[in-house]
Amino acid sequence: MDKNLKLPSHIAIIMDGNGRWAKKRNMPRAFGHKQGAKSVRAITTACAELGVKYLTLYAFSTENWKRPEQEVGFLMKLLSDYLDKETKTLIKNNVRLMTIGEIDMMDPHLCKKLKDVKKLTSKNTGLKLVLALNYGSKREITRAVRSIAADVKNKKIRVSDINEELISKRLYTAGIPDPDLLIRTSGEIRVSNFLLWQIAYSEIYVTDVLWPDFGKNNLMLALEEYSSRERRYGGIKAK
Ligand code: FPP
């Protein structure tokens, strides 16, 4: 690896463009998602090899339920197949699977499978692969506010105890450091209800490449760009 390359500890990705990738080939959207799952494999392996500590992938949002039933069903099946086929590789590569979002509201079989794989890989010490599933940042923050309000009401905490650290601990991402780098594919420049609290100081990298075409070479370009950025966190340039 290039020694000038700064490796982010946590990379978060908004995987976008599966539908457009398929449309360009006159194929159904499902074909794009299937190809997108291949990019998930390639990027997970690349991150594990590079020594990235956390990779968070936006796989299904709270808004994605609005898609046609058939497409939602296909995405769920794809995820289920991914777990069936990939678990061995995750174990081999010392990857730990985690999730953020409300998986209990998903199909019970899929939910059980996710919980099983999370348990099976829970001792793995390499890359943490965090899948955002039925995830919405506004819902996550609302949940946190409710739980804090309930604790104040029950006198478990005082209003003056509420600080940034406490709020972070009530999010799905409790214990996971904030992303250093947020990547969005397919050229759309928005955050789409993803990790709104956690990306306060993340570097954002948007590429026109569609997710099914996003491979290790594209990841390396993102890392080169990240390495050239100066992170000031609101401060001034270090001398
Ligand atoms: C966005 O493309 C992609 C999604 C909403 C789903 C992401 C799912 C995958 C990459 C496949 C499987 C995932 C795993 C973890 C195995 P889009 O459909 O919004 O594309 P478009 O904007 O071009 O229509």
C-alpha cells in the first residue's frame, strides 16, 4: 500500500445506482441489485484486506419500503442469499457482521438469519461490516430522544446529564466510531437520511460510478482523495 495513503478507520457507503446500471443494459432493476451484491462482496474483501476497521453499507432504508412489492421482495431475497453464501467467507476473513436499523420489523426468517450470523461472527476481530437495514436516521434520532425523555421522566437521569456522548450512546451506532469517510456512488449529492448525527465531520466523496461498477480500484481512488483532504474539525490548519 502507498505509504502516503491515510486509511480511514470507518468508511460508510451509500450504494446508489443499481437501477440505472440495469436500465442502461435494458435489464430489469433486479439485475442491477444482483450485480450490486457482487460489489458488496468485492468492497468488503478489499476493506478487510486493507485493515479498515468499520465498513457501514446503506442496504435498505426506512423509505425503501415505498418501492414496488416485487422489488422489495427481491432485495430481501438477495440479502438472505448473501447471508447463506457469504457467512463462510466472513468467518474466513475474520469479519464481524453487525446491523443498524430495525431488523425486528423485517421478515422473521431473514431477521433470525441476520441474528444468527451476527452471533456466529461476534468474536471476529477483523473488519466490522455494519449493514444498515430498515435504517432511517430521523427514526434513529427520534428513538434516542424518546428513550432519554423516558429516563428523565423516571428520574434515572437529569436534564443536565444530557450531552453529546449520552445521545451517541442511544443511537443504533452506540459503540461504533463516527465514519471518517462517506462515499456515495452514482453522482447524487445528498445524504438521504443516512447517519445524520454521525457524519458531522466525515469527509464526503461522491463519484459518478454506479454501485454495480464500483470495485477496489474505485475504492482506492476514494482513499487517495481522502488522504489529500485536511481534516480540521472546525479548527484551523495545523502548523
Ligand atoms: C440503490 O440503487 C440501492 C439500493 C436501494 C439497495 C442496495 C442493495 C444492494 C447493493 C444489493 C444487496 C445488498 C447486500 C448487503 C447483499 P437504486 O435502486 O436506488 O438505483 P437507482 O437510483 O439507479 O434507481
